[in-house]
Amino acid sequence: MLLYEEVAARINDMIAKGTYRPGERIPSIRALSRQMRVSVNTVMESYARLENLGMIEARPQSGYYVCSRLAEPAARRSAAPKGEDIVPNSVIFGDIALEVMRNIANPSLVPLGGGTPNSELSPVDKLNRMLASESRRFSLQSIAYPPPHGHKRLRTQITRRSLDSGCSLAPDDIIITSGCVEAMNPALQAICRPGDTVAIGSPVYPTFLKSIQWMGLKVLEIPSNGEGMNLEVLDYAIRHNRVSACITIANFNNPLGSLMPDDKKRELVSLLAKQEIPLIEDDVYGDLAYGTSRPPLDQGL
Ligand SMILES: Cc1ncc(COP(=O)(O)O)c(C=O)c1O
């Protein structure tokens, strides 16, 4: 158990045993940090966790109190159908989710927690031959540092393919990262400051929640179905909350597998544009479409 979880569990236990009763004030962050000899940040994380569980609430200028009526845990609430029900929350990452992520590389388990393709389905020999022949052709470059934003040839090839997704990009629009999560982090860092809120379709690929939690951001969960985010709820939620960014996985969403229809993508972009909210689109699966063409990006319509 992580330290902040231990602290949260202790306070939770004290509430359950009646040491702190509904409506009573619990120790301030600084007082508890002194009492338990843990950092202020650890207590803040513990309190955020208890807040999300509906155990305690922060009252402005006054401190933290045990909720008068202990609420249903936010993480377990089913998708809320109305915008009024959607409020920004700190991320709590449950033990089961962490366990699943820890076990992704465990060879004795089927890695259901990761979107990893079966390597046997890839043309492994052909890919290896191509890699060998390219590293012979570019023997020095293949072991040298690339420029920080990536090799120009690779960025150029990506921009040529961007037409398939409705975009017409230039090589300098592209930054090469070592994966999608590595791209999400700088995208969020460029837009958000700690305490800001990010709107995100729920359920979501959990690693993004880890990034959001790590950056001290809050999440506004927008319920989603087979056609992606519920735009009515999103519209209400972004008009009633300050939202700094919106993350979408419109093409073959993980975990839902959903594909947002083009007219909904247009509507999503226009709703966000009205509130000047940047859209961060995860399109790791867009190229997996059956048929001859792939679906466009939201921003490519
Ligand atoms: C929707 C989605 N985005 C991102 C990722 C991770 O991408 P990467 O490994 O490139 O960081 C996954 C992997 O499961 C995913 O399902």
C-alpha cells in the first residue's frame, strides 16, 4: 500500500469507528502531516482520495470535515446522465487498477490490461529485414542522437500520411515521442497548470488518469457510449466549469471500441472552440479501420 493510501485508510478507519463523526472537522493538512510524520503532499493526496470517496469535504477557509451524509464513491458511480451531476474530481487510482498495470509484463498472465497486439500477427521477419537494411543504409544516423523533435524524414512521412486522417500537416508540426502516453504528457503540460481541470470521456484508458493525477490536475468525467462522449453533457459541463483541455479517443476507443460519427466529431470541435478549450486527440487505433480508408481525426474534418 502506498503511503498516502495508508494515511487515507487510517482516517477512514477513524471515521468508521466514530472518532470523527459526520459534520466534524478533521485535522488540518499541516497538523496531520506533523502528527503522522509524513509530508504535506502525502496528506493532500490522502485527503483528495477521501474526498473522492465521499468521506470528507473541504470547506473554503475552514478546513476538512467528515461529510454529513456519506456519499456513494465517485469512482463507483455509474455514468451520470446529466451535466449537473458532473463535477471536477481528483483522480483516485484503485488498487485493482494498479495491480493490473503492474502485471502487464507478467509472462504467466494474459495481459488484458494493456492494448498490446499479439506480436505473432505482425510481419516480424519482414520488419526485421527492413530495419537491418535501413541501418546499413544510414549506419551513422542509426546509432546517433536524433534531433529532439525527431528525424526529419520520419516527420515528413508522417505528415504525408496525415492526409488520410483529413489533416494537412507540415514536418515542423510533428514531434516524435516514444509512444502515445509520452505524447499526452507534454501536451497536457503545455496547456494545464496544477489544479486545472481536464474533460475526458469516461471510461478511459487508465494510464491517462495516472498522468492527470501525477500532474495534480482534476478530471471531469464525461459519460460515453458506442458513439463516444455524450456531447449534451459535455456542453453543459464545459459551460459550468473552467476546463483547460479535453481528451478524446474518438476512433476505436479503448476500452469502449466506439467510433464517433463524423457529425458528432464536428459538433465536439465546435463546442470546444466556443469555450476556447484545446482538444487533445489520442488516435493510436485510427489506422486499424477495416476497409480502404480510415476515419478522420476530429481536427481533420
Ligand atoms: C487508447 C490508448 N491510448 C494509448 C495507449 C498507449 O500507447 P503507447 O504505448 O504508445 O504509449 C493505449 C495502449 O493500450 C491505448 O489503448
